[in-house]
Amino acid sequence: MKIVVIGTGYVGLVTGTCFADSGNDVVCVDVNADKIAMLNRGEIPIYEPGLADLVVRNRAAGRLRFTTDVSECVSQAQIVFLAVGTPMDEDGSADLTGIWGAADSIAPYLASETVVVCKSTVPVGTNRRLLERFQALLGREVRVASNPEFLKEGCAIADFTKPDRVVVGVESEDVGDLMRELYKPFLRTEHPLLVMGLESAEMTKYVANCMLATKISFINEMANLAECVGADINDVRKGIGHDQRIGFQFLFPGVGYGGSCFPKDVKALIHTAREHGMMPELLDSVDEVNRRQKSVLFRKLNEYFTGDLEGKTVAIWGLAFKPRTDDIREAPALTLIDQLLEAGANVRAHDPVAMDNVSRQYEERIELFIHQYEALNDADVLVICTEWNEYRSPDFGEIRSRLRDSVIFDGRNLFDPKQMKKQGFFYSGIGIVPVENAMQASSTAPDLATN
């Protein structure tokens, strides 16, 4: 099929490249001329494992092209995907400026049979408004579909090519059939393509992300409670995770969720609920628990140093909001850095791929190091914010030799507390009582353990 993808951000670039890799003729369009020039040089503007090789291979085969010119490709397209950003507005709603701009730019070139598919995450009712907008612009109907993405940064290629399900919202059966034909190469293992109404498809994306965010906030709140009462959240997690009704996915305690999806989508669904006169109490709580959880490491550090972080040097491992990405949007590590700088502490940090993005934001206010152990030199404490594989089996002797004191605050519970005590570390995780206190849980909860 001849496909055009409007937008070469994370979703657009992965979508276009994967469709090209399955044999389609794909053109990716973006208004950012510098980004298009970069892609045409074979350079990838985002970090996603495996994506660069796919782009290079499909460009060489002639199946994938990049341009800023909408007119040269849209008129020949069978399907045009809208994959532009919908950032969060000040009131928590989704900013649809990019969607309307993309729709207006392609409208003059749309053939009568072309299907416009909204891949961007948009509020319920947006595709209906797209239908009305095209009708007003062209004086005729344009076929529109909703096809929300469910890509996880760091494994987006696998998510796209081996999806759990594909969700498609349509107004007519023939559009559903066209989308089924397009996705056929990716659904050979009997995973379903679910055809539903436009509004149902739009809401599915938000509800999925809000459900996952809810699980994260729930286990984080339970971790804080476990720490108060002397329980080990890792044991509790196993105790509930083997219940098939609950499962283990997204039940790992930590320092809160971040990224481009969960924070934005939770707030967007809250905004939608309020627009319809509802009080989204559960979603409000999910958002608030996550906001507070991002401060849990700072509270622990502040408690450990008895409220005096002035002049202390804190080494941080992990800056991206999750492993296998350079995305620092809403990253918990940045919340910690801001709090430490405000308290007068010095910050030395390492991340395998996200340091360029952090450097642009903080410039000279923090020190960044190419090698993870160099960040530890003369630091008072090591804090782990992101669970990169590189941090899972470190040289603890090297850590001890570089830190001023053998102190680790672990926001991702990477290590065994008993083993850390044997190696001479003070070790504090999330929802884990330090070993020396495990047998004497206090009846009063310390401030650092509250959420």
C-alpha cells in the first residue's frame, strides 16, 4: 500500500518504518526541515533500539522516504496517518493544535478514496471533529479512522510488529477491512484486530494507560505503607502477583511513572471526565500519589542527612524516565535533581543514553560523566533512579572505593538488602525496611516512609 505518515516523532517514525519493513511504500512528512535532513542522512533523532537499522535498510530499498512536502505524496496515498504530538495544555487537556494543522495541510490533496487515520492520542470525540472539519474544508466526506498506538519506549519495534492487539475505530466496514489488510503481517499469531466505533477506540487508549498508571501508583503507595509497618514490599508483591486476577506486570515499586504518555493521559482523562460533570476521584488520586512518589528519594536523603543537604554531593545513576530510552519527559530523576539543587547539594550523574538531553536542560548546574563509576568520585551517596541493565550487577568494591561513605538509596530495588549489608553498605530501597531494623518495625511511621 501507499502510505503517508504525518509527523516523524516517536510514534510516526516507528509506525512509518515498520510499515515500510512489511513491504509498503511509505513517505514520512514533517514540517521540521532539520529533522527531515537528519533522517535523509541516515541519522535518527530519537533513541530506540533497532530503529536505526530498520530505517537504513528500508531507505536503501526505496520503501521509506522523508520529506517536508505534503503535496508530493498525499494525493497518491491510500492511507494517511496523523502522528503528530498532542502535548498537555495548562489545564491538563490535550493540545490539538498539531492535529488541526496537519488536517488542514493534507486536505487539499486528499483523493476521494484516501483514508485518514489518527494515530495520535486524542480526546474522545476528536475523530468526529476531524470528519466535520474535512467536510467543511472540502465540501465532501472523508473517510476517517482511529488507530491508537500502544508502544512502549525501549521496545517499540517489538510492540508494533508483535502487538497484543490492534485497535481500530471506524465508521464503515470497508475501512475496517482496509486496516485489517494493512495489519495482517503483524497479526499472524492470532492476536486480534479489534474493530469498534471511533469514540470507543479513542477511549481505549486513555483507559489502558490510566489502568497501568493506577497499578503503579497503587504498588508505590503500598510500598510506602510496607516500609512503615516493617513489611517487605518485594515479598508482598510476589504474594499478590501469583493471583492470576492481579498478575505481576506494572507491580514493581519505584519512584513514580514518567514519560510522554502516562502523566499526560491521566490528566487528559481527568479533564474529559470533568468536562462531562464527573468527579474522577480515582484518577485524581493516581495522579497525586505519583506526584508525591517522585519526591520519596529526596525525603529519604533529607532524613538521612538530618535535614542538611547543603554542600553534600549526590551521585545519580539513571536519568531517563525508564531504561532503553533517552526520554527525560516527566522523569523522576529530574524532580530529584531540582530538589537537590534547591537544597544546595551538588549533583554528579550518569545515564547510558539520556545525558545529552539532560545537559541541554541543566547546562553547568550539574556534572555529567560518560562512565558510571566516575560519577561516584567523592560523592556522599549514590542514588539509583532508572533500572538500566548496566546498574544491576555493578562492582560494589569499586563503588565503596569511590564514595565517601558506603551509602546507596535505590529507587528501583535492584539489590538484595541482606547482601548489601554483608558488603558493608547502608542500603535503602522502596518499601524495604533496612536489614538492621527489619526485626524491630516501629509502631510510628517516619516521615520519609509516608507517601
